Amino acid sequence: MAPSQRVPRSSRTKPILEVLAQPSVKRVRRTRPKQPAEGSNAPVKSLPLELITHILEDVDSPRTLANASRVCRTLQLEAERLLYRKVYVGRVPHVRSLHRALTRSSRRASFVNEFEAHDNGRMTPVILLVMEILLMLTRLEHLKLNLHTQDSWLCNWKIPHDALPRLKYVQTYHFFFVHTICAPHAITHLHLSFNEGENPDLNEILRVVRHQLISFKCERASSMVRTPVWSLISGTLDCGLMPKLRYLEVEDISDVSFLPYSDVRRVQMGRITLHTVVWSALHDQFDYMFPGIVGVNYNAATSDSRLACIRPWVQKILESYSSLRRFFYVEPSEGDSGIWSTYVWLFTLSSDDRLVEEKKEARDLPVWSDI
């Protein structure tokens, strides 16, 4: 055999028992440390609840709060508490969506503190849903209803006596209030609006709540108002039927509403706790005569003449009611350029019973719900 020729070795297979007898080498698989998955609530749970709440309270976007409520249950609870604290509905889809959300979770209804429904003229098909929503809000304190419908079924619909036990602030139309509010609840602050041609009997309208009212605002929206403002309210005050009333505001928003009184001598004394009166009135653009005051220009077409009419009347009222400290006269006026301005005068009595008059800004006016 040639030396360069290679001799193949015979392949020798190891017996299977020999292979099994050899110690096996265990391979160690290296793994990366686990990272929290996207959307995990682990970082959220590590934060104190007070800090989470503080962060969410600085969020001013309802959409952002809604997105936060979907992250985890912890954020859902705190986000919905803020998301449903103040609720506004102004369209049919808003009402339907809110009704579904509150029906699915009664906890959401317990978060609602303020509820406002504004009728855009097309909400008649969902008025029943609005009423159902209202009865779900067991912790409601502020209610503002601007409903234009006067259907016959609404006259027969009443809020049960035991419903809305915390209801304190109400702003709505006189029609809705008279026909649906049949119990005082906790109402101490009331803002009522009156429609065209209505000459309200406040004694009857306020019958269920007048004994506990602290603040009352009356808005007369009519182009036919001819009842002097003091004739409207003096009977109720002088009868002593509102013993806790401290704030009274009357807003006349018609062009013929500058009627402060029929006769200044008819102002009577009464036992009341009234502290502040605010009267806001537009005025007729034409000459308007006011009899009963000697030596005063009765033409109400200028601001000076209107103030001249008001001063003796206001002084008589301030002198008649010992608890009354402030009388605000407010005059909205449209300028030549179409821009509206608000002029405010504050009347008080000095220590020697002289009438003190002071010009104020609109921001200085008190708000009926803040009393």
C-alpha cells in the first residue's frame, strides 16, 4: 500500500446505554427581565391615591379624563368622579348617551353634583329620558333646566318627595317649577324665569319653598311687562312669608320694563332679613312718564332721568327695611356700535341716613348662587 494512501477508519457507533450513561449538559436559557406591558397599571398602583387625584383635577379636558378612565380601574374611579361631577346636555345624542352611561353604572350617577339641560328646540323626543336621568341623581345639588316644552304629560309629572334629597340650587322656568316641584327638598337658592305675558303670583309659586329660601332671583322676559317691579315682590316680603331671605334679584329684560314702582308712598314696612336687592332693567327707547315724584324730570329716556326716578324710591326702601344694606341698580345698554355695556350703581345709607350713591363695575355684582 502506498504510504500516501489514506486508510479509512471504521465508524464505530457508541452503544445507546453508553450515551445515556454520560452526564447531560443542561443548557441555561438567558431571558431578559420582564418589562411592564403597555397599558399596565403597575406604575399607577405605585402612586398614592391623593397624588393621582391631584393630577386628574388639573385636567380640563373631558376627552382626556375619558381616556384616563380606560387605563385601569384605579384611574377609572377617580377620573369618572371628576368627569361626571358637572354634566351638561344640549342635544338629543347627549341625552341618549348620558342615559346609557348612568344606566350601566349607578355609581356614575352618584358622582353628579351639577346637572344642566338646555333645550335647543329639538329635545322633545328625549324629555322623558331627561326626567329619568334626573331621578337617578341621588346626590344632585345644582339643577339648571332650560326646557321649552309644555306638553300635557309634563303637567302631571312630579318629582317624588323623597327624590333629590340634596337639591339646593335650582334654575328653571316658572312653568316647570310649579308643575314638578311639589316638595321643598333642600332648596334655598332659586332662579325662576317667566315667559311672555305671565303675571306671576309669587306667594303661590314659592309656596313649597318660601319658608327656607335664602336667595331668590326672578327673571321677567317679556315685551309686555307693565307690572312695577316693587308691586311684584312687596306683597310677599311684607307678608313675612320668606323669613330667611337675604338676597333678592329681579331682572327685567324687556324694552318697556323700566317700572320701579307705581307709587313710592305705597312702600310698606315689614319684618324681613333681606340684606341685598339687585334690580336689572332695560329701558324704553321712547319717552316714558312717571307720576308721583315732585320736582323730578319724568322722562326716562336718559340715564340721568332714570336715576332721578330711582333715588327717592331706593331711599324709601332702605329706610323702611332695617336689615337692608345694599341696593344695586343695573342697566344694560346697547351702544351705537351694537356693543352692550353694563352700568351698575350701588345705593346705601350713611350713618346719618343720607343716600350714598357709588358707581360700580359689573364684576362687583353679587351672584344669587354664591350667597
